[in-house]
Amino acid sequence: MNAMTDHARIEALTFDLDDTLWDNRPVMEHAESTHYAWLDAALADWLGASPLGELFAEHDRYTQRFPLAAYIERRLALARRHPLRRGDFTWLRERALIELLEEYGLPRSAAHLWAAAAIGHFLTLRHTLTPYPEAIALLDALRPRYALAAITNGNADLKRLELAQHFPVVIAAGELLAPKPDARPFLAALARLRSTPARAMHVGDSWQEDVLPAWRLGMQIAWIDKHDECRAELPPGVHRLGHIRELAALLERLNDEC
Ligand SMILES: [Mg+2]
């Protein structure tokens, strides 16, 4: 089963978000280090003023005991232990923090509260992002002509972004416990758009999570080759773009050919 070479006119578009509509690496790097440093400082202040403080007087600071690398490693270990949750990044972060804070010595209730506070901080930072300047105008132009959906494994909550108004359908695949490359988020998006794979294109940057699953379903794909992988041969129906700004011209060309 693979993509057909003769495709019908494209009527529906599904979009990946991270690294497709914005450059996600600086956003995540900043959010990662900043929320963890915030937790360390806020926790030290709180312990200093709390009756628990005496118990922790001889303790190392939290991040001395569990540096950022230990938090990242704990999330990876949790994802291996809970494969269905591997795409639910907010859950993995919160679980990892609860475990580490309890191991640091906090009572369970305090570990839960501090983990939740740190996650809240992380999510605020994670949504402090700027889409590529061309993205908004592009979506504005596409909206009257195509049915649009967003499919993301990440924990970007579109409702917190101005971009939300462009996407009547949003599938948070990680939280559905069926992260891409699972076919289900694609099929769910297309069903809600009342479309079919043959009349739809997926737009995304990941070969494994965007291109392959959409191609296996028979969708066309606009592959944003952000990492310049430049594969020698592309399967039929896969179109390589260097940037989202090239999408409108591709759609025009493909639909002119139909
Ligand atoms: Mg992506």
C-alpha cells in the first residue's frame, strides 16, 4: 500500500505545528532551562520559610541533586516504561518532576503541587513563541479554499496561540495516546474535515512522524526539510520544501495539474 501517483485535487490540509509553523528549538531550549531554574529557586525560598526547612538545611539544592540532565533522563525512562504515554510530553514532565521531588525528600502532596506549578510555568514559556512571519498570511490565504486541521504530538495548546483561529480542527495526538506516526490522528483529522487521504495533503517536518504515516495512508505530503536531509529519492506524492512559505506555490502547481 503506498501513495498513488495520480492524486485528486487537494481539498484538505493537515499541519504539523512545531518546526513547521515556527522554529521550535529556541522556544524549547528557553522553556526547558528557565522553568527548571525557576523551580529550583522557588523551592529553595519556600523551604527556607517552611517548617520543613530544618530538615533540608543539610540538603544540596534541588538542581544540585537533580541537574537538568537527570530530569531529561527521567522523562526518557518514563517514556520507555509507559510506551503509550511516549507522546504525552506534559504527562511525562509532570510525572518525572513528581518522582524527582519525592526522591529529593518532599512529602507527596508538596511534590505534586511543586510539579504542577513548574509545569504551569513551562507551558507559559512554551507558548511564548512567534510563528514564521509568512505563516499567518499563508493560513489566511488558504482558509477560504481548503479545510484545515492541525495535528501535533507536542504539547503546544493551539488555543493559547493566535494561530488557533485558522484551525477549526485540532488533534493533540500525544494526549490521545496515539502519537504520530500512528495513523489514527491523521484519520481522525480527515474524518472531522469530511475528507479522504486521496484529497488531502499533510504538511510537516519529520520524516518519521509526518511523511511516512501520511504517505502510507495515500495522502500527499509537503515535507518541510528543515534539517536539510535532502533524501536522494522521494516517493511519489512527497514534495520537499525548504520552508512553509513555499507551500502556496506547490498547491497551486499541483491543483493546476488536476
Ligand atoms: Mg514538527
